Amino acid sequence: MSGGRIAVLGGGAWGTALAVTLARAGNEVILWARDDSTVEAINTKKANPDYLTGIDLDPVPAATSDLQAALAGADCLLSVAPAQATRAMFEQHAGILPADIPIVLCAKGIERSTGKLLSEVADELLPENPVAALSGPSFATDVARGLPTAVTVAARKGELAANLAARFSSERFRCYSSDDLTGVEIGGALKNVLAIAAGAVSGAGLGASAQAAIITRGFVELRRIGEAYGARSETLMGLSGLGDLILSCGSAQSRNFAYGQALGRGEPLEGRPLAEGVATAAIAAEIAARRGIEAPIVAAVDAVLKGRLSIASAVSALLSRPLKSELD
């Protein structure tokens, strides 16, 4: 399924990779980027060297820095702005975005200032547009190169999710559909926090066994928080939950894992690429505490990031917690 015009808002690595793969699926794609130099590089050099070094874009999506031009005639919008910038982006859309066209959220996070999921932010600011999310185990460089990737496309209405999944899918980019929008969003947001934890354990040299324990017990916390939001367990066990967690917690290609590694090694953190899990850790820990959800790893990540706890002390505290059944 293809056709129509898709506007992809965000000229970074992920936005560019998605624009290329949607064009491969037969869609007309327009990519919006703030930076004129990025737009020029895509349009004239068939590359985005600032974000996808060494990758030739094929096919090449049209690129523009004019937001109105990007949205004109679009029947679907992919929002790839960072999670904490999504509200500001949607405020720019008010009065420009055609009513009723679906907004597909491609960032992963919880809004720090309000504790809202990004779908809730969209509902608040653009209530006439149906909301979906694209999430799953996917590195931008893999997608841009056309390497095999599978993700989930979710919307509250299963028919919309299925239609979008069919439209986005191509030979090497497989989209599964889901009507559990909340579950897909929660999985994507919390895996970033846990990737920081796994990276910190790796960077501190605590060993593969400790890293595996952090990932596994962290997933228990992801499920607890997700289910408190009404997410379905099977969604959290799928691509957008467990699948994305496995990918993000095992490779320095993950910005959150790399951030955690730098943290564990005691390296300077200023100037590092954006790690969405930093902002999400704070609000996730706050939400868990407020709702009485047991999430000691999420709380420990937040405390370490705020400088209230060292990594060694955090690990010691986690290991000294009262013994209990693994199923509790």
C-alpha cells in the first residue's frame, strides 16, 4: 500500500532514515529540517553528512526548511522531533496542519514538564488529528542503509494502524500493527532509561552478568509501569518493548547506552548527542513514586543522573534490597 504525500518533520538521523525508507515503499515524501545546510546536502549531494555520515541516500526524499511547504498537500505526518521538543513543534502546526490527517509519533519519551505521553500532547494541541506511533528495535543507520528491520505502528483504532503499517512497509522494513498505542509509547520511552542503566554498568566495568541482570529486572519495572498505564502485557513483550530494550541495551549505537557508558566511565557528559532517557528518567521515577509502583532501577538512574548517588552505591543498594521471589 502506498500513495499520497507523507511529510516527515525532523532532519536528523532518524527523520532522514524514515524519509528514505518511506520513499522506498513507493510514497511521495517531503522531509522538513530546520537547518538549511542539511536541506542543501540532501537535495544536492544525496546525503546527510552531519547525521548519517558515509551513507548515500537512495532514493533521495525532497527536503525543505519551509514548514508550510512541507505540510502542503500532505495526507500523513511523521513527527520526529525529540520528545521534549514535541509540544513546541505541535504548537507551530496549529492552524497549518490539515485536519484529520494522521500524526505518527516517532520520538520516544515522556514529557518532563507534565508527565504526559506524546500522544496526550498531540491530543491536547491537535485534537482533530488521529494519533499513531512508530516504534521498535531500529537504528537509523541500519534503516537508512536498507538493512532488515521490523517495527510496530500503533493507533487507538486498529484499522488506522493496519493501514499505516501497510503504507510504510517495504521489502526490508516490516511494520506490524497494534491498537495498543499506550503500550507502544511506554515501551519506547522506558527502554531509554534502562539503556542508560545498562550502559552505566558496562562503562563502570561491572561485567556482563550485572548488565544482564539490570536489563532483565529493568524489564520487570517497564512492565509494572506500563501495566499501570493500561498497556497490555503482550505489547510490552513485543518489538516496541522487549525488542527495543534488547537492541538499546547492547550497543553503543544507542545514544542512551553510550550516554550511560560515558557516565559509568566518569567521562564528561556535556556536548554529547541527545539521550532522551535523561529527561524521561526524572519523570518516570516521579510517576512511579507517586503511583506506588516499585521501580528501583528507574529511581536509581534518576538519582545517579542528578548526582545524588554514585553508580557503585546504586548497584550496592540494588543488591542489598530484601530478597524475594523473582515473580514478585
